[in-house]
Amino acid sequence: MVEIERKFLVKSTAFKNEATIKTQLVQGFLNTDKARTVRVRIKGDTGFLTIKGKSTDNGLSRFEWEKEIPKTEAEALLKLCEPSLIDKVRYEVPLGAHVFEVDEFFGDNKGLIVAEVELKTEDDVFEIPDWLGEEVTGQVQYYNSQLSKTPYNTWHL
């Protein structure tokens, strides 16, 4: 139940040509406390309830628990979420032994594209595609829970 992942900005849309799966996601947060987040997500026709713990100091890993729930229940829970739902399309891009999950954000976070790769260990080696940009692992402002509070379009870049 420990999630280990690295997060990167994406510098081109070339990943779209390599994606094998494309899914619309809507998610909200019931709790965005620093010690834990509780997320409700609708991915396609399925709902999920996810609890994530605080990240390690290097931002690479944290506790994660996820449970599939009926879409109707997820829709009801989204109405209880903190303001600003996250709207994004996720592209799954296999590369070597790993799969990059590339999120293209919309709404208040339009223009932001972030890629994550889940690892088996913190020092797991993975291939780096040409479209991958700056690493932002552990940078809290790129967490979805924070994007719901301080959307990308409000940042002074």
C-alpha cells in the first residue's frame, strides 16, 4: 500500500501518439490536510475513494489506499468535496517495463500537463521519453489536492 512515483512536467504532446489508453477523470477532495488527503474520483464509468498519507521528505513515496465504488456513489460524494474539482484526461503510455500516466488538465488548470511513473523501489531505473520535461517530484504545488486549492491558471509563472 505504499505508492512510489516520480512526477515530471511534459514538454510536448508527442506522448499522445504513444498512448494506449485515454480516459476522462473528474476528482475532488473531501480532505486536503497535510497529513492525509481523501479523494473521490470518477474514471470513465467507475468511482474510486482514495486515501493518501503524507509524502516522505524526498516526495517519492507515501501510503495509498484505494477502493472502487459505484459511480453513483462517487457522484454523490463529489457534491461534498472542497471547492474546485479537477478535470483532466489521463493518457497511459507504456515504455519499457513501466507505464507513464500523463494528465492533461482542463478548467482552472488548463495548460498543465504532468507525467507520473510508478516505481517498485525508490531507485528503480526507467526509460526517459523525449517528451518528458523537468522533474517536479515532491513539489507540493503539483499535487492534485493543491491544484484544487490553487489552480495552475492563478500561478505567476
